[in-house]
Amino acid sequence: MAADGRDGRNIRDSAPEKLRCGNGVSQTRHVRKKGNDMKLRSKLLIGGLSSTMIPILIIGLISVYRSSESVSSIVEHNLSNVSENIAGHIESGLANELRLVETISFFGSVISVTEEAAGDGGRESRDRIDRVQDELGKIKERAGSRYSSILLLNGNGIVIADSSGGKFKGLDLHDRDYFLAALQGKANIGTVVESRATGKVILTAAAPIRSSRDNAVVGAVVSGIFVEYLTELADRTRLGKGGYSFVIDTNGRYIAHPLKEYVFDINIAETLGMESLVAHLRRGRQGMVEYSRNGFENIASVTPIAGSEWYVVAVILKAELLAPASRVAKDIAFVACITAALGACFFCFFAKSVVDPLEKLQEGARIIGNGDLDFAFQIQTHSELDALAKAFNEMAQKLKTTLQKVKSESEERKAAEEQVVRANAELSRSNEDLQQFAYVASHDLQEPLRSVVGYLQFIERLYADKLDDKGKDFIDRAVAATKRMQSMIQDLLTFSQVATRGKPFMRCNPAEILADTLESLNFSIESKAASVTVGKLPEVVADRSQLKQLFQNLIGNALKFCDKERPAIDIFCNEHDGKAVFMVRDNGIGIEPEYREKIFEIFQRLHGRSLYEGTGIGLAVCKKIVERHRGKIWVESVPGEGSTFCFTLGDAMEYSRQDKDRLIRENRSIPMRGKTMTEGESHDGRYASC
């Protein structure tokens, strides 16, 4: 990295600078380096505009969305009304056409002419036919230009009279669907067809003619209606400037359309972009559908025409539908621009009134930071900044007083810390001397006791013939008491050495340690005919020798305090709250609840020496070992059924201070994972394997 600081600004914004205050106290302040930091004035301006513009934009977007949704809903509703109205007009018009042909079919002259044509095999009265043709011609004239022709067909589908004065007489229409339906006795509106008479595309309406004698169908009345009539009905109602309507059948063929060339010749099923409309028609549903036509997106309302397989489709351009929402968006954008301009002017003035006093406060803070604690701010804004300047002045005076006080307290604290260090060193030496004294005292007491035992046994052998039974009993009691004293001193020595003579913690396998322990207790186990079961045990970090002593004391007690013929001991481990809990369970005499804490105290016995031997220090040693390992030991028991001794081992990194100090004094290394630590090194609390 370059040393000139130019690269340093990419890493940090400030560098420490030592200052010397007027009172002699050294301070460190951070000097802000020049960079591309945004000025407070700009931040206020941006923040103000953001706080103004963001709500306006949100409200605008919501308004555009809701207005678009509302306008779309209204237009779609109106479009649906248009298609329904057109369908109603067409249904009404077709019903009128059907009523007309049905009315004609009931004319007596029509029935007579048709019956005569059926009776003499086609020879009818010329006069009757002429009169019928005149009547049909008058009906066509009264109906207007929407009719192509009105025909009278006999039972074989041959035209026997027409509204054009016999122009189409003899025309064979027996294969037309509308005629076949009429022969079945059904008045019907036929499909759009190309007229055989005129060659034009027409819509047909047919009604059966029934005989006056037996009501049998003897012919049909057929009217041909120009499809422009449907277009006229469909074009009566429009929506918007570009809206239009057309009639279409389920196969996608135009029945009526504003462009005449579409009718009968174009099928939308073959037109690109109109697939969605075709699918909607084939499902026979009424509703809204969107489709594309000639590059324009359209929205259409589809309504079926009752009594037919036709649908009215009312169409409007999607762009025209969304035009009102677009106008609203433009209006909101205009309002937002005006608001932004006014807001910028306001916030520029506001930023100036706030930033100028703050810059004065910044300069004053820099002066105070340089050590001039006598500097005083002079700001008059009639706002909270006046109070802030006053607070700065009070802070400078308090800081001056505090620095003086801190300097004094610092000197006192330093002297006190030196005194504490000396006291700790003296206490450490005192503890070491006390531990050494306990060890030496316990060790040195052994020799006089051994001498006492030796002399008593010597007297017993030397004067055996001179001592009576009472004297021998006294000597035996003295020897036994002395041996108990030796045992208690030895146990006391063991108890004191748990903390002072412990070995470094290492990663150990408890199964291996248990194997050594059981080997040591093999005689007692076999003599008691005991069974020992060992479960799966996790690795631990511990003092190997003390862990062995812990297991040995617990298993030994399980063997000793058992009144069963075959003692059973289970050693296993469970997990509780993320910690491994080791358990030694037996089927012995058990422990009353009130003694479960007392048994871990030194030299505490619950039974007489005549029942169970021992000094009562074994469980105290167990507790001492577990506590050295930062763990906890307790017992769960049912009197008469057995006991379960449970213990945990704490975090292995927690060496006691005493352990560390002793190892350093002895110039020994504290074991680590893969290395050792000597005095002056740091460690991370991890340990090596045994």
C-alpha cells in the first residue's frame, strides 16, 4: 500500500491525530479527510423533495391504477350492455320475421293453393296463384327493402308462388335446412346462405303450411332477408369512436359485419390473432375477451342470440379504453413537476437556515477538539440551535473540569493498581506456602504414626506372655486407631493434591480409562460377583489420572455399599442441554434424600465403621475433581433400590488460574491442539489428544 495516504482514503475516512490540550492532557481526535461526501444541504434538499414527491408519486400511481380500473370496469360494463342491447334488437327483429312467415302460413289462400298443388300433382289454379303472388308482393313492399323475396313452396320443396310475380317459380329448394325443418312442423330462422334465386347472401325465415283438413304439413312459407338488415340492427348502438359490432356463428363465420365483404366469405378461425375469440365462442360463453386484430389490441363483449347459434360481438380498441387513465397519469405528472419545483425552492431556503448555524457549530467543535476548552459559541437563530450552542458551551466547561478530575483519578488509580498487584503477588505466595505446608504437614505426620504402630506391635510381640487379654485388647485398639489416623492423613493428602498436584488437561478416551480402572478393581469385582456394563462414552478433555480416580471412587462405593448378592453397575452417558452427563448407576442400598448433599462433604459418613470401612473422604475427592474440571456432580437415589451418581465436565479451555500459574512456575507447557503454550503466549482454549 502507498504510504502517502492517497490509497488510505479508500480504507478509512479519518486518521487519528494527537492533540495536547491546554491543561496538558493528551487527546486523540479524528480528522475528516476530503472526499465525495454529500453535504448536509444536499441531503436536506433531497430528503425534503423525497418526502414530498414519494407520497405524490404513490398517490398518483394509486390514482392511475384505480382510475384505470374504474374506467375499464365502466367501459367493460357499457360494452357488455351494448352487446346485450344489440342481441336484444336482433332477437326482436328475427322474432318479427318469424311471426311474419307464420302469419302468411295461416292465410286461407296460401293454404288452398298449397293443398291444390299437393292434390293434383302440381296442377294449380292460375288465378289463385296470381292472387297469392300479389299478396306476397304487397307484404314485401310494406316490409321495405330488407327482403330479397317471399316464396311459397309445396311439399316437394318446389316454388309455386313468390313475391316477384312468379320469377322464381319452379325453383327447387327441397335440400335447404330451413325447408327440411319446416316439413318437420318447425318455424325456424335458417343459416346465412347464398340465394339460388338472386345469388346474394341472405338470411331465411321459414314456417310450415298445414292442411286445413288434417293439419298435415303440405308446404312452407320462406322469406329471404338481406344480411344488411342484421348489420343495420348491429350498428344501432356503438361505444366510443372506434367501437363497432358484428354477428358471428360458433364456427367463426361472419353473419353480419360493417364491412360487407367479410360476411359469408371470412372465417375468424383462419384469422391470425383471433384465436382467443374463437376459443371463447366454442365454449359458448357470454363475457369479455381480448384479442389482436391487424396489430391492434381489442376488448370484446360476447353475447349469445337466443334461439340461434349466433353471437353478437361488441368491440372497442384497448388503447381507447385506457385513454382516460393515460390522461389522469399526465395530469398527475404535471402536478408532480410543479410540486417538485416549489418544494425545491422551499427546501433550499430551509436548508440554508439550518446548515449555516450547523457549520458554525462544526467550526466551534473543531476548535474545542483542538484543545481550546475556553471557546464559547455565539449563535442567534431563535430556534433549538441556540439551545444546542449553549449545551456545547456547558459541555466544554464540564469537559475541562472532567479532564482535570480524570487526570487526578488516573494517578490515584495507577497507584491503587500497583498496590493490588503487590497484594495479589503476596497472596499467591501465601497460598503456595499454605499448600506446601499442608503437603509437608500431612507427609511428615506419617512417620510418627508409623513409629507408634511399630512400637505397639513390638510391645505386643515382646510382652505377649506378660499381657493379659485386656492389655492385648488395648494394644489392638491403639494400633487400629493409629492406622485409621494414617488412612485419614493419606486421604487428606489426596484431597489437597487434587488442586495442587493435578496434571494438565488432555483429550482422553473415557473407555480406555475405565478399562484401566476396572483392571485395578478386578479383585473386588470378582470377589463380589459383580457385573459392570459400560456404554458408549464421548471423548473428553481432562486430567487423565484424576478422571481415573473419579471412576475408581464411584465404582468402589457401588461395590462397597451393596447388599445384593450380585451387584450390578452401569456406566453410560446421556446428553442434556448440550452437555454430556456421565452416569454411574448401581443397585445398592441407596441414599435418603436428606443426605444427598451431605455425602459430598469431607469425612462425612452415614454408617458406622463396623458396617462399612472407609474415612468418608472418597466422594469429597470426587466433588473436588469435578469442580476442578468446571463441572457438577450430584446423586439420584431410591433407598433400597440403588443410586445413580451423575457428573459433567465443563469447558476444557477453562484452566483454573492456579493451574496456569503452577505450570508456568514449573516451566511446563500447557497442552494445546497441535502445539504447546509457554509463558507469554496466547491460546484459544483447545487441547491436544492424549
